[in-house]
Amino acid sequence: MIDVVGLRVLVASGAVDTVIVAFPDLYGRLVGKRLDAAFFLEDPAGGTHACDYLFTVDMEMEPVDGYAFTDWEKGYGDIHLVPDLSTLRVCSWLDRTAMVLCDAHRDAGGAQDHTAVAVAPRSILDRQLERAADVGYHAMAASELEYFLYRNDYVAAARDGYRELTPAGWYIEDYHLLQGTRTEDVNGAFRRHLAASGIPVESTKGEWGRGQHEVNIKYADVRSMADRHVVLKHACKEIAESLGSAVTFMAKPDSAEAGSSSHLHLSLWRENANVFAVPPEIGDDTFRHFLGGWMAHAADLMVCLAPTINSYKRYQSQSWAPTAVAWSNDNRTTGFRIVGEGPGKRIECRIPGADVNPYLAYAAALASGLDGIENETEPPPMFEGDAYSAADLPAVPRTLAEAVERFDRSAFARRAFGDEVVDHYVHFFRTEVHAYDAAVTDWERTRYFERI
């Protein structure tokens, strides 16, 4: 991480000549511009402009009708990208390049009016962080990200229709060091470049799939962790491509393999103390009610945890992905797992996959947990045993279509996020559902082409 003074030194020496100004879109992917570094330094806080259609496009960058935010009738104007200079970093994996993340603001007549774009993922998380601060809390978090590594580059993978990919491993390699050695050219590069670019790394390890791995990064305040999360994914893709490989953060890239998770760890702090860190295991009112609220609203806010069609293919029995909303101490079959001791005590939500938009997921967690504290929501009794085989536990929504309808009807979602945000994301997710419903898949051709 660097500040503006440090950037000036790097630019003067020729070590940096480009600054990426980036922000997360609705999918959680980074979009933005590359600025000449000297031009950026003329007004580091000034930022730049981008077309507001970036909050209304689909995965293929096609503008989608029906949003109140902007459309062809409104002319697709500009948003202002305001650099968050606390996120300024050197991108060690790119040549002479730095990056800064930005907040999206609305313009008024060409002049920045300092009004955050309500539907921007960073804005949504910020409002929940403000709610927490208003009642004296701040939150710490960590994302665990899993991914599959392939020995095909992205160009070759796309050319071949993402079929017949070559996994980096040929047997399940969970914790295997030998198989991990074979992929150190890529995974080692991930660790070194992330650490050199302001994302402290704890470890990488083989996971429960062929060519599947996990990277763990050090916990931080929630906003910093969401930023680290999206930069990590972006960096790993670019690093892998530079090494002739590809990684995917799809939740379920192969029906025959394990899914890829993004377990979210969260604790609530007051000043310098973790308020969850009190005995007994579930005895503190704040901890208990936060957990109760998070669990109570998980199904209504499922689109924030599982945002794609593919997300829901991951929820299968005995797959390491939870199928029920239950909590337990150190039990990997439940959706919520209590882990750690003392200052490290936290709630691990195991529901999200690696395709999650972290700003939305952490915003959902805070909104739900704070509501639980305010309303003294009690969690259900602790579950013991195999949650996959328990018939009486509430199930997570099984499709994006089901999750969108719950989100749309949820009085809590509208109270927590506001109608503008809910309506915008309902349209966004329904667009994804409609695109899938209209698509003819390989599965259909294989099943019906000859035999129907």
C-alpha cells in the first residue's frame, strides 16, 4: 500500500507510469480506466468519469432496459469516480502500475454533488457500516476464497467453449503437499504478488477438487476486506493468464467436482474489543442476537450470498456446501459455524460461493445481525450431528429465481436497503434468470437431440 507522496516518488523514478482507477459493478467485478500516472497526480482526489450504464449492463456489457437508475431515455450520462486514496496500491503483477478503488457518485450539471450512487455495491456496504457505527460497533471480517486452476489460458478456454479443460491436478488434493508443489508456479505467484500489493496472505492449500485450491488472507475491517476480496480475484486472473493458465471463481464449474466456496468470517467490535469474545459459547446477548438476526434473514437476502444461476448448483448433500440454515460449533455441515476463541471468536457463514459479491454479502450480514441485536432475535438451538440428513431444518433457497422472489417480497430487505436498491437488484437478478431460461444448454442437446 502507498500514499500519494509515495506514488509521486515512484512516478518520478519511472517505477510507476499508470494508475488504474477501478470500482466494483453489480457482479462484483472491477471495471474502470487506466490513467497516465502524471495526469492522475495533477489532482489525485479528483477522480474521473464513467458511463452510468455500468450499473445496468448484463455480463456481456449489453445495456438492459427497465432500470429506474438510467436508460436510453435518460441518455446514459456520467457517474463520477471518486478515488478512495486509502486503497492506493502498487500492482506488483503488472508492469509499472498502481491501482486505486473508487466510490461512485452522481453528478449534477457536470459538477460533482458528492451524492453516492445508492445502488453501487460499495455504497450499499457503507450504509450498513454507518448503521453499525451509529450504535457503537465496527466489524472485522475475512473471506476464504476457493478456485479451480486449469492449464489452459483464457483464450484457449473460450475458443473451446470451456469444454475439455485440463485441471492442474488429477486427484483430490485437499491438503496434499505433493500436488501443491506441482502448482507452485501459479499459487506461489498468487501469494507473492498479493502480499507485495497490500493484501497480506496467510496461506494457500489444495482443496477437495481436482485442481481446486484455497487462498486465505489476513482479516481486516469489513470494508477493507471487501476491497481485498475483489482485488484478489482480479489479480489472480491476471497472474494466471500471464502464466498460461486460468482460474475460475465459479461456484460450481463442473458437476462432477466440489463447488468453490467463499466462507465469510465476521466479528463485531466495540473500540478495541471483540464483543463476541465472552464465555460461554453462545452466552453473550450481543453475539446471540447477531447470530439470530443473520440466520433469520439469510433466506430473504440469499441473492446477496448466492448471486448467479450457477451459485445454486453448489448446494448438494455431503458436498461441503450447506443445504440448511443451522448453526453449530465447529461443524462443517451447517450454514453457520462458530469458530475461534477469545479475540478470534467469530461467526463463519459457509453459504456463499466464490462467485459472491463481497460488498453485498457483508452488507447483508451486517443488516441482518444489527436487526437481530435491535430486536433481540434468538437463534434456534445449536444443531449437533449431520445437518445434511436432518429433515426438519429450514433449507436455503434452491434456485436464483426462488431467491429473487423472496428478496422482492421481503419487508426486511426493503427496510434495510431501501426500495431503490431492492428494485434495482431485483431487476438485475431477474434479467439473469430470464437469460438462463431462454438459453439452450449442452445438457438439453445431449439429452434430447436424438432420443426425444
